[in-house]
Amino acid sequence: MKHDLSHFSSFISFMLDFDSVLDEPVRGELRTIMVLYQMKQKSDDGKQESDYGSFLQYLIQLNTISGNCLVFDREINENNRNVKLVYVNRTRLVMLKDRIEGKRGWTIPYEVVSKQRSFKNSNEELLAILSSPLHSRLEINGVNNSTNEIAECDYETLDKLIRATSARSVLSKEKARLKTVEKKYFQVCNNVNHNQILANVCFKKNVDHQSITKNSIPGMAHMHHKIDECRNMISQDIYSCSKSKIHFLPIINSHTEVFSGDCSYLDTCHKMKTCRYVHYFTLNPLIEGNDNNSSADENEIQRQCLAHEYTIGECFSENHRKVIPPQWINCDVRYLPFSVLGKFAAIISDPAWDIHMSLPYGTCKDEELLSLPMHELQDEGIILLWVTGRSIQIGRRALLQWGYTISDEVIWVKLNQLKRTIVTGRTGHWLNHSKEHLLVGVKGNPAWLNRKIDTDIVVSATRATSRKPDEIYDIVERLVGVHSRKLEIFGRDHNTRPGWLTIGNQLQGSFIYETEVKTRYQQYLGTKEGP
């Protein structure tokens, strides 16, 4: 039996009003939905469908004219009656209802806009789909030009298209996974008894002598040698644990007041020799060499070969080039002409912000930072600017003034020696600062950036004053590539690394590997010194 369009109006209204039939207790059971609909019809006008088979035919016709507004868990037909409704496309139902009631001049849903269209590239094809009227079908040539494919253009399809992960992102992430070397990770032993017994073994010879300080503690290998010597004095469980987990051994000196608790600064305490709080020595497991070196080499070769399959954004010699050695220039960044350095794909800047504290190094005035000629360093690329809590707004203003668009903000969550979040820092006003901010700016339209590989949160332990986590360098290298030119401004000796040029006034001497940069810098020095 064929139904008129007007015959579907009541059922459409029913489904729009009672789409909860997909949930408990109905759970999309068609027989139950039929009974509920018949009860609704009977209460309204006394009409109802005759039987379940007719109801199925009714739904099949509704789906045909509405562009499959109802989705079932299996094909619906006379032979397969145990069918459940799993999804209702409300947009298509509303369209059909408006069409029936004459509220809008809709054409038949999913009209074929063009039976045959050829596109030069995928961008034109995508643009054609997006520019087509909603709720229409676009027939396009298949890959082999022998068959046509139907591209449906509706809200659902567009939403999926926008949210879908691109193939480039998937491939870039897989490439990063293959090329990134995994570092050995050890869990922390939280057994207080283990830590205390190991501390007694390692520090037993120093208990009656001078105070234990960071400088007087022997190296890691010496500590493990002591544990090996006293292996018979400790249980096998503790000995095995010392070889596989990290332990924090309490350092108890004659002036230590154990009841006062742990030192807030732990291993960064500058007064450990007289500090009355408890400090700790970090006993890390020794990383033993791989006995099967040949097997490890084979795995590395296989990993590199797989990584070579992903070459988007790389030059043809990427797999054979060597990373240039570390370069650094000791200079006053405020007076160095940046044109000497050339152009860079990525820049990291860690200014010594004037945060109104007594610091062991000079600070940078806000006006001096804003006046830096950063436009000479990049035509397009990314910049990462470390900022403090007070200088976040100044950092944002600086990036905008330099011609960058602020795209992201990376948060460094600081951990202390005990692998816990810092609760007492040396900076902060009303609240202690347990994190630092890294503003990320983008200049131009660098289509070669490898996007959506890393997250915007780095959880890492603090080290020396103003030293930032090394994970940031790894993130940058995955973004722009290992062989691209990278610059760090206001760097220190610990910041120098292969593939990077570091400049700052706290570096020891200068070393320039790139011939062009070396020539320009020597010319600058000659001009500076004069005749």
C-alpha cells in the first residue's frame, strides 16, 4: 500500500515529540513503537495501522522519501522483522514535515545537483560539496572514473567532515611515534620502609661524621655498589626494588628536625648544610647496557625504515642529512643586528622578565623586549615565548606587535624532587606559582608545520634556576622538523643543542658552524670595532 505525503505527518510529529523511544524502556523496539503510535493515533483521531507488516511497509516508504531519516540496526524487510530503531535524523524529519505542511518551498530531499562533474583536485571537489544546497546530493566521478559516487550534503555530513582527522595529521603522528626515541621510565617506590632501610645502608658511614650535603654525597654508581656490598643485610624484595624503582632516601643530619617535615625546596634548597628540614637523595636504578646490541641495531634500522615512509614536508635528502652541531653566540641581544642570523622556522625566547625580585642575573625591561626587531628573523613560522604570571599580558602584546597570531599556550606543570606538584615556590603573590606559561605565536601561513602531534601540557621536574624542560625542544622539532633552522634567544650554556643556534649574554664564548652566518657575524664585529 502506498501512502500520500499527508499520511506521514502524524508519525513525523510523533517521532519529533517522542524521540525518547530510543532510550529505556522502549530501546527502539519497533513493535513497542508501533503500539505507542497507535495509542497516540487512537486518542487523536481514532486511526491506527492494521498490523506490524503494514507498519514496516509504512516505515520503508517514509525512509525512501525522507532520505533515510530513520536508521535501524539491520535491514528492514518482510523477512527480517526483529528490527530496532537506533537513530532518528530530526533535521530530515523537520524538512519533510515542512514540505508536507507547505511552510517552506523545499524541493524533494537529496535532489541530484549535478549528474557528472569533474574536478581538477580535491579542494575543488570539497568546495563544490560545501557550496551545494543543504540536503542535496552531489554526484561526482569515482577514483577510476568508471563509477560515480554520491556525496551527501547535510548538517551531519558537514559536521563529520569538519571534525574528521585529516590523513596528514594521522600520518604525521605516526611518523613522530616511529622517529621519537622512547626514554626509560621508572616507577617510584612509595614504601617508606624500603626508603629508610636503603638510606641506612647508603649513609651508614656518614652518620657520625660531618653533615651530608649535595656535594658530599657519592655518585649513583657508588650508592648501588654499597647496596650490592650489603645485599645480605637487606631482604631480596628490597634489593630487587632498588634495581627497578626510584627511591627517595631521607637525609638525616645532626641538625635535622624530623618532626618539622620536608623542606619546601628539597633538592633546590641553597642552605641544605644548615636547613633543619628533611631532604632526600634520589636513588635511580642503574640503566644497564643492552646485551643484545645486534638485535637493538636491527630494531632501530627497522624503525627508521618505517619512518622514512612518511615524508610530507621534508626534502629528498632528509634521511641522509646530519643534524648540524650546536651553535652559540655570546652577545647582548638588545644590540645584535638580527639580520646577521638569517631566517628561522622556529624561535624560543626566554627573557629574564623584571618580576621585582632579587635574582642572580640581569633582567629585561618590557620596553627593551618590545623593541627587538623580531621581523628580521622570520617570514613565516612559529615563536614560543616564556612568560611569568605578571608578564603574560606583556608577552601577548609583544607577539601581536611583532606580527604573530597567538595560537596556543603551553603550560609547564612543575614537579619537585619527589615527583609531586610544587606547593611552595619562590615566586608568587597571593598564591604560589606551580606552573609556567609558554605562549605560542604563528606568523604567516606555514603549511609545512606538523600539527596536532603533541599536547599543550608538559609535566616535568624543575632543575637549575630558570632552566626549562627539555621536552619543549622535542615538541618544536616535531613541529618544524629536525633539520630546519631553529633559534633560542636569551639562552644559557645548558640550552645549546644540535640543530639550534643559541644567543645570549650568559654563554661562554661563541661557536658558529654555518658559513654564511659566520661570515656575516665577523663582518658585524669588524664594523663594530671600526678601523
